[in-house]
Amino acid sequence: MNMGGDMNGIRETTAAVGPGAVAVPLRRNRRFQILWAGSASAMLGTCLADTAYPLLLLAMTGSPTVAGAFGAVQFGASVLFGLHGGTVADRHDRRRILILADTVRLLTALSVALALVAGLLTVPHALLAAAVIGATMAYGGPSRMLALRAVVPPEQLRQALSQDELRVNGAALAGPPLAGFLLGLGSAIPFFTTVLASGLALGASVAVRFDSRPEADAPAGGREKGAALAGLRYLLAHRTMRGAVLIAAGLNLTGSAVLLAVMVMLRDHGTSAAGTGLVLTGEAVGGLLGALLVPHLHRLFGPGRLVLAVGWAAAAAFAACAAASGPVTVFAALAFGCLGVPALRVLLDVLVFQRVPEEVRGRAVAGVMVLLMAGLPLGTTTAGLLLDRLPAPTVLVLLAAALAAALLPLTVGRTLRGTGWTDGA
């Protein structure tokens, strides 16, 4: 389960529209919509690649280990360079970083597509592409997130973040089946499509100018000892942000393990590969529906209660998957478990912009990304070890129990439950 504003905490968005300016409706905010379209294109290209590369490597080598190595290398590079990417975003022009990251990703996809056409693609070439893609995510991710938020005024922040969730979940829903379809047309077609997607993202980054430099009076972040960890330290020192980030990381860890357990369970029940793929889209469907619920959930719950509600819904969904009698029930359980995830991701963004100083905001964004991504390989590895020894439904029950055990003390205590949107650090 890929997981009132403070005016001083969002100076960047205020500067984007100018002091005293009347904000235009978000749908008429040309800079935001162009940047959003470019980000959507980049996300679709990433989701295409995440499916097309493993399928291609599996066809080339017949080895599931080699096919799985693509994701491991990509996520490993993102985690390895993640904190430095945030430091770079706090020290340098974010628009230039974004343009450079999009350019490198475009050239990487083009090199793979041309190698395929020439019959020269090798496994080391594909794994090098995985490392480069992961690195561009680490360096371009914080700058892209800050860019989207820099072109909207504070009062439209939640609306903009909700629209951004549609981008994430729409790409997650469309990417895998589109990759399979394009591979059927020719092995190089998905990679030329990622070239096109990267080109559109690059065009958006070039076309839109925004307040992309760190504040002139900010400290020279990144040069002092331990500066790369400044964002993480700030997040973990604040009770609401600490709880939200750690629960989101726990959801990613257990959620990635649940997906593998669900795949094994469906296989054992005789579900076809195509049917399993459709069932797993329940996550993206739940995320799309949940993106529409973000404003309502934020009005209904305070930050702490929202974090806990999302966590308990996920634990219930894991248990429901274990007791499911068929693919339809599993699909519904996955969708239900993901309904609150967009609201949780928007909550994290809002808290970062409310409560993290601008001079360390890039590192805070990068810290969140690193903590969330680090759980993915750990979750799948743990699930694989458990599934070698236990039936899939038992593993699902254990994962639900582990998540519930982590949530229980936070739920019983008042510290997290009592937090509000305007609580100070």
C-alpha cells in the first residue's frame, strides 16, 4: 500500500501567486495544470517501466530472480540517494534539478529502446537503467513535489494535493495493463512510450517557471555535518509527523508483504495470472476513490485520528483477504484498505508545508520518501520467507496482527489522537 494552514510554513506557495493576489480557481491555474500533467506523464512512464522491464528480463533470461532484480536495484538506488537528493533540493535551483532529472530519465529510456531495436540489450544495461531511474526519482522527486506546491496559494493546497493523488493512482491503475498491451505489439514499444512520457514531463518542467530557489536568507543547508539528516530529525521530533510517517512506513512494509501473500493465495486457489492482475488493481481503484474523499476525511478527522483510522482500515483489509472466499472479495478488501491512503499522503504533505521550515523542506520530503520506500523490499523479503513455511492465509493473519499490535498503543494513548491541524511543533 504505497502510502487550517500555517502561513509561515508555506511561504513558497504564497510567493508563487504574489502578496495580495486573488487566487484563480485551480482548474484555471495554468502553471499548476502544466506541471501536474508533466508529473502525471512521468508517473505513467515509471509505472510502465516497473512492469515492462521485469517482463522483458523474464523473457530474455527465464529467471524470476533477474526479473525481480530490476525493482530491487531501482528501489535500492532511490533509498541510497534519497537523502542527498533532498539536500540538493534545499541548496540548488529546483527547476534546474527537475529538468536535469527528466532529461537523464529520457536518455536512459531511449538507450534501452534503441538497444532493443538493434538487438543489443543486455541484462547489465537493463540493471544500469534501473539504477539510473531510481537515482532520478531520488533527485527529481523532492523538486517535483515542491514545484507542484509552489504554484498554488495556501488555501488551495489540499485541493491541489488531492488532484495529485489522482495522478498517482491513475498511473498505478493504467500502467501495468498498458505495459502488457504494448509489449504484445513489440518488445521496444513500451520503452519508446516511456521516452515519450519522459519527453512530456521534460517539456512541462521547461515550460513552467516558478519560485524554485531556496530562500536567500536560509542557512547553507547541506554543508554542515549531518545536514542530510536534518529533514528526518525534524520529522521525527514532531509528534504528529512522527506518528504519521511511521504508520505510513508500516503500511508500506506490511502492504508490500500482503500483495505477495495475496498472489500466492490466489494462485493456490486456481486464479489465473490475468485474474490475479485484475484483483491487484483493487489497490489503485481504492486509491482513485480515496483521492475524491480526501477533503471530506480531512474535515471529519484531525491528523492523529485520521492516521489511526487509515491504519486500522488496512489491518481489517489484511484480515479480510485471509478470510476471502474468492477473487472478488479480495479485490473489495484491497480497495477498502486503500480508501484512506490518499488522505494519509496528503496529510503528510500538508504537515510538511505547515510545520517544516523552508530551508529543510526538501530534505523533509526526501526523508518521507526514503522511509516509505525502504519498507517495500523488506516487506516482500519477509513475506517470501514466511510463505516458504506457512500457508498464505496464515501469513495474511500474521501481517494484520502485526499492524494491529503496532497501532494499539498509539490508539490507546492520547498524544496522537488529540492532535489538530494547527497544533504547533
